[in-house]
Amino acid sequence: MAKRDNAADLVGLLSVEGQDLAAAWVREVSASLGSRVGTAELDRELRELYDALVDALQQGATDVHAEQMSEVRALLTELSRNRARQGFSPTETAISVFALKRVLEPVLQEGSGDETRAYLELGRVLDGLGLFTIESYSQTRDEIITAQAEQLLELSTPVVRLWDGVIAVPLVGTLDSARTQVVMEKLLQALVDTGSEQAIIDITGVPAVDTQVAQHLLKTIVAARLMGAECTVSGISPQIAQTIVALGIEFDDIITKASLADALKLALRRSGVDLVAHEGVQR
């Protein structure tokens, strides 16, 4: 019963006669965020949140994880996701909740001891909501970062169709196990999609190769062979060649070429394409 009375006191604090506290909340947050969030959008977000909070308190809920707070949590999650996608910081996101404390401060200037206690209790409720907001924000940021990393990985591993029946994967930058796994998946899928029988893995732009990466490349070549395609590795630098020898990695049955151009010539010959040298150009 005491908990119910506390909740009623909080509702009374948020329902001061003659004052639109929701509007004051919107103005406070708007001043903090500037023009990066539209006034209409901010007004909708905070008024919906304000009404949901009052409704939850009327039902006696003061814990952010209470069942009666489900709509409040849903609205906070939506707000946090929007702020994360818009590029706001965690502090700027949480201020949307904590600003309500500042809005209520003038109400207490002539308030009674009961109102002061209600304000302190509401402060604890808002602290819980603020922490929930930051957690939701962090989760969304992690999801965004993961999605961006996956997109960059896809973009950094293109499969290029050089000729009918000939595809190539030009690799640039550092290779790790995750990226070489993507190379394998995209190359094998491209073999299926294009019906190619010749594939070139060009590592001209790769500064270094370790044992795990070399093993992944070998597995990719073996997998391509199982699908009826021949693979050629091109662009092995002197440093990578020395590393492969030092690590004792067997490349004996793998055809390698110094450059992508040489690998393409070989692939075209294998495909039955006659190469004719123009005058002054070596074939």
C-alpha cells in the first residue's frame, strides 16, 4: 500500500495544475540537442513517453523493469535507437530522460516536504530509466558497428568477372581468418552463379600472410577444385614468398603467377582462348 501511495505522489508531482510539464520537458531537451532533431519529432517522442510514464505510475509501478513499464521501455528503446542512428552520444541520448528532473525543480521551490520526497523518489525512477536508455543505446550502436563491419568486409572482397568463364578476387589490405572465410564463400558462390571454370586470387595488395591465412587460401583452392574450377594465385610478393617458405606451407601443386595479367593469360589459355600479340606487344 505504501508503494501505491508513493506512486500516487509521483503522479501528483507530474500533474501540477496549470503547468504543461511535458512542453517544458520538450523545450529543455530541444535546447540541449539543438536543431539536429526536429521539433515535431521531439515533441511526439517526449509527450508519448510522458503519458506512458504517468500511466505506469498510476498503476503503481516505480521499477523500470515492472510489467506496467513495458510501454515506457518500448518508447525508450525506440528513442535510443533513433539517437544512435542519428549520431548522438550516450550523454546526449540520456539527457532526454534526465532533463525531466530539471523541469520539476521549480515546482519544488514552494513545495512541501511530501513533494520533496516525491521528487527524490521520482529522481530514482528517472535514474533507472536513464540507465535503461544508455543500455538500449549501446546495444544499437553495437549492432550498427557490426553491420558496418560486415558491409565493409563485403565491399573489400569483390569478385570480378574478367572474361567468360574467368573470375578473379583482387585482395587489398590485411587478411585475417574472418576475411579469408568471406573470400572462400564469395568465390565459391561466384563459381556457381557464373559457371566459371577458372578463378584467380590476386594478393598483390596484401602486405603479409600468416599460417592461418595461407591455410584458408589453400582450402579455398581445394574447394574450388571440388567444384570443377582451377585456381591460380597471383601477386605473391618476395616477403610473402619468404614467409610461406619459412612456415613450411606446401604450395607445390598450386599454380602461382607474378602478376594478375600473367594469371589472366594462363586462365584464358586454359579456357581455349587464342591470344594474338599485337606488333610491339609481348604475348
